[in-house]
Amino acid sequence: MEDTKLVNYDYLIVGSGLFGATFAYEAAKRGKHVKVIEKRDHIAGNIYTKEQDGIQVHQYGAHIFHTSNKEIWNYIQQFAEFNRYTNSPVANYKGELYNLPFNMNTFSELWGVTTPAEAKAKIEEQKAVANLSDSEPRNLEEQAISLIGTDIYTKLIKGYTEKQWGQKATELPAFIIRRLPVRYTFDNNYFNDIYQGIPIGGYTQIVEKMLDSDLIDVETGVDFFDNKEEYLKDYPRIIFTGMIDEFFDYQLGELQYRSLKFETEEMNVDNFQGNAVINYTDSETPYTRVIEHKHFEFGKGDKGKTIVTREYPANWKRGDEPYYPVNNKANNELYTEYRKLAENQPKVTFGGRLGMYRYYDMHQVIHAALEAVSQEFKD
């Protein structure tokens, strides 16, 4: 390897997303010299934002920071000021618009009801007709209908979920949808967390500030697997945030992931859809949602311009970006076997959504990284 400073590095961090960047920041605070390598041509992983037409564009899908953990909320605010954005997506079913999560606005639009009692009665009536109340749901479809009836399932769950997972609802396990958010209030806030917002000026600045240290060196466009054996030999400790099965050359088989494709368009209008996120819940529309990025910062951007992204779920294959682990029983069991292999790599710590094969939100990634820091340095 060409880097003559290798002897000075205490850590190699593979990946510059939130887990890797948080660990690098904390390690440098403790006087450790860190090398960060990133396969993409930019830092910040999937939270990367880029300014276009005065708009912070979420390059890899909508990211709304939310947490009920005050420690994590205070931690992230070291690196950016957050606005008061509240996630209030809208569902579009064949041109009919409904508020999400399922709440009194949804029920009123769907059935014309005006009180929580009327809404509950309507749901109970549909559950009774489906005759699923006395049996254990065998799949996602039965689970959803047993929770919220047939109308909401048909219009707002079935098509979206089947597109998202690439499988029929009758073939998906019931546990995926066991905790459907149903509210009998007129509250369109999707999350129940105490703290919520978007960093003013985008997410990339957060990782830039985390990695802004004389003790941290960053290289982009570098693939760990091009020199895996040399890295393992030359660095005393490695923090690996890529796919755990790829690290072990898929020797136990592939874990399953879902991928995404993004189609982004610049439009010569001030306001295309009136909301940051609109989900398309019918089965005919090939994309799951449309994001209008300027609404994350309340319309900020150049006059007469907006940026819109359509998000298409896709089957994952080697070489594609893995966005979501598919945490069904078979995959979780396979991941457990990979974890056993990981225990025989004492100099490597596996972290992040891919390294730990978990569907983490941003606050959970930071929390997991800080736990790894605490374990590493015995804080």
C-alpha cells in the first residue's frame, strides 16, 4: 500500500455515513488518528444532500430526523441547526388523497365520519365481515385487515407494501405490519417522537463537521474490497460499515436486501405537489413515492424552480446499492451465523445498517455508534 503514514493510524473506518463519521469524530476527540475510506465519490452515505437551485436535495430518499432520546437530539445539534419540519406525508390512491398516518382526517375523507366513535365502529364492522378476529393472521394481508379493515388495507397498504417488498401481501409475514399507526385524532404528524426536524442547509454539513479534524484523513472513491487483505494486515483496528455478508465473501450465502432507484427532475415551477412526500399506494403506479425537496425547508429555493424525485423499489443483486435489510426469519438466522464469523475478527467492529443488518433510523445509527465508542474506549 502506498500510504506512508499507515503507521500513524489507529483506525481505518470503512464508510463515511453516520455510523462511521460518528465513530471517527469520537475517536479523534480522544486523540486517535483515523483514516476514513468511502466507496462513493462523496461523504455522508445515504444522508448526503446537495444544493441545486437553492434547494437541499436528498440524493438517496427522504430523511427526516426524529427521536425521543434527548441525548441524541442534543448530540446531533452540535453539527447543525434544525428547523421545525414535521413529517406529514399524503397518500395518493388513483387520484384520491388521504392523510397519513391513518387518523381522523383519513377516516373522514374515506367514509365521511366525523367522530372517533364512528371511525372505530366502521373499522370494527369491516373486521367482522372479514371474519379474521378469532384466528391468528397467517400473512401481512390478514394481519392488516384484522387491524384496520378492508378499505384502508385495499387503498393505502396493499399496493404500496407489495411494491416496497416486491412480494404479494399474502406471501409476506404478518409481523411486518403488526404495529400499524392508527390515530383517532386529527393529527397528521407521522412520528410520535418528541424531537423532529431537518438540518437547515442539509445533512452533508453534519458529516463534514464530524470529519473536520487534523487527526482524520478522508479518501473518497476508494473500495475496501480492492485491498481488503492489505487493510486487514496494516491497520490495528477497523470499523466496517458495509455489508457483513460481503465482508465474508458471501461464504454462508447472501443476505437479502431491497434496493431503490431514483428519478430526479428539475421543474420550472415554484410548487409541484404542495407536500414534501406523497406516497402512491395503488399497484399500477411503479414508484412508491414522490419527494419535492424544497418543502423540507418550507419552500426555500430559487423562484420558479423545484426539484422532484420519484422513488422506485427494486430487487437487489450484487453491485446494486443495498438500502433495506429484509429482516425476516430466514435472513435473521443467516445474519446470526455471520455474527459468529465476525466474533473471529477481533480487530474488526461491524456497524451501521449494513454491518449490523438492521433497519436503523438515523438516531438509532448514532446511538449504536456511540455505544460502539463506549465499548471501544471503555467510557
